Amino acid sequence: MAFVPFIPDLSDWELFNDQLIHYFDEQQVPNVNEDDWKIVADFFAGNSTFAAFGVSNGDGFIDWTDWAGQFITAVNGGDDA
């Protein structure tokens, strides 16, 4: 898995979702409104490629930025990546 170069804290949902769609275009990432961000979280958690990195679904996260931070950390190989 490649290093994910974008930071969710520096974007809004629309930009972050667009970046996921662009960066992982072969995965056919859903394009959803911010209110439906858990659809994207569930999509990645249910994808065997990303699940192998410990990507979580949206359960237990307050908002998309909390989940996105965990997603980026997991995909990039942990807190030390």
C-alpha cells in the first residue's frame, strides 16, 4: 500500500472524499455527502485490502475526521509512518 499523502485535518469532507476517490480509483470509492460518511468508512473496512491494515468502520467515531485520522494512520503503517 502506498503512503497516503493527504491530511484530513486540513480539508472538509467533500475534498477528503474526492481525494479518496482519486487516490484509490481502482477501488470505486463511494461519493457521498458528509452526513453519510460512514458509508465510506464501512466500504473501506469491508474491503479486504484495507481491512488487512486494520482500517475500522465508522462505529465508535464521533465524526468523519476522527475516523479519517485512524484510516490514514492505519494505511500509512501506524503512528510512526
